[in-house]
Amino acid sequence: MINILITGGAGHVGASLANKLSEKDNVSIVILDNLSTGKKQNLLPRENIKFIEGDINKISGIEAMLKEQPFNYIFHYSAVVGVQRTQDHPLLVFDDIDGIKNILSIALQHSTQRVYFSSSSEVYGEPVEIPQHEMTTPLNSKIPYAIVKNVGESFLRSYQKEFNLNYTILRFFNTYGPLQSDDFVITKFIKLALENEDLIIYGDGAQTRTFLHVDDNINFTIECLENNYFNNDVVNVGSDEEMRIDALAEKVIEMTNSKSKIKFIAPLEEGDMSRRKPDLNKFRSVYQGRLVSIDEGIRSLIDRFKVS
């Protein structure tokens, strides 16, 4: 039996990963989540998924439960997320450093084979070069969320050097899907458009992002897990289809046949970077299938939200 711990496992990406892994008979999954943004109902009711409500940043109350079984693999996906939320509560974001240290301590206790860490494209900061390459693009982290992700990456490299603890750093670019909370751009735009409400854009809408459907994110991650790819390495996880935010809003309005209007407001003081586009050579070296297109992804979410 392969035992897996997923922190933040009731969230958008964590729950999607748990649900997919739970299809395998030889996998047992423990979910740890404080439900600050995640939802227990995101998880499928399967016997090989065990849920623990708790905060990895404050381990004292849950340490005994986490010692009940060894974990072969740990996916550390727990974090304070959302541009506005992380800017409103920067000290809360820095608490995530305690969670990183706690999870690495647990990994050492269990002789865990590898820790998978959900880092972020935010570590690149305002782009120095496009596309953004894992090994050559300078990291330009300035906002607390990005700084903590950068610190987490450094902890993993240090623990590998000191204790031979293996890791994989997954630098997620914008991943979207049906379990994502409403304060992320694609989900927010679709739900507002279905209600014919204004779509709010910070700044002029010229900022660009690349959007990866969660199915592709999860399929790639499991491919890495099953084939031991990117051991003690970092890899961008995203799409190379770059899109302006105003064009995304227009697309959502068109596809929902909405009466919504686009409303532009003052730009965020910080954190809303002008461009995002990953170098995907490493990603594509192991994941060569066709990615879910942005139109396909938006259409699937529209259909889902209409009946929910």
C-alpha cells in the first residue's frame, strides 16, 4: 500500500489530486486541511481517503494523528492563496513558513521518499524575461506570497543537502477548474457572467496569464509520481497559451451569452504582474498530450455551474 499525505487537500488542486489518486486500489490518502478556503465536500466519499481537519502551521493538536502511519509521499499544497487575501493578511502568509518546516520534519520522521511542493509562478515576480525558465530566469519575488514560496523552495533544497530528503518543486501557473473558489479570475468571471453582473478588472486588462485546466495539472503530477520524474528538481506546470485578462472577460461574456459589462477599476498596488508565460520544455518532455483548450475548459465550467 502506498500512503500519501496531501496538505491543503480539500482545496481546488489538492482535492482534485486526491480524488484522482483514490481511483487506485493500492493508494491510501490522508487529507489535512484547515478548511479556510477548502471544502470537505470537494473530496469524493471513498474508503481510501481519510480527512483530518487541522492546520499544518500549528501542528501541536494533530501531530499524534499524523504519526499513526508512515507516508511514502507528501504533497504540501497548503497555503494562504488569492492575490487580494494574501495582500490583506501578509503576516498570515508568513505563518506558512512554519507549515513548510513542520511538513519537512514529518517527512524526515516517516523516511518519506519524496515531498512534492506546490510553488507558484509568483516567484518570478514582474517578468525579467519571457518565457520564464526554471533554471535561468532570475526570481524576482516581492510580495509575501511569492517570498514564502521562494523560501519553501530553499528549505527543500537545504533539507535534501542536509538529510537527503528528496523533493519535487511544482511551479504552478494559473490552474483553474470546477473546485476553485470564487475569488480566482476564471471562476469569478463565469459566475458573474451567468448572473449578468459586471466583470471587474483591475487596471486596463492588458496583463496576461496562461491558464492550465486542473485535469492536465493532475495528470502531469501523477505522471511524475509514477515515473519518478523531476527528482530534486523544479518544473513549470502551465500552458503556453497567453491571454489578456480583458480578452478573457470578453470570451466569458460571449460564451455565456451574458449581458454583463466589463468594468475597469484602479490597479492593485502590487501583486498583479504584467505577464506570465512559462518555458514548458521540461513539462512537455514528459507530458506530450493535447492540453484542454481555454474554450473547452470555460465551456465545461459554464455547463457545470449552470446546473449547480
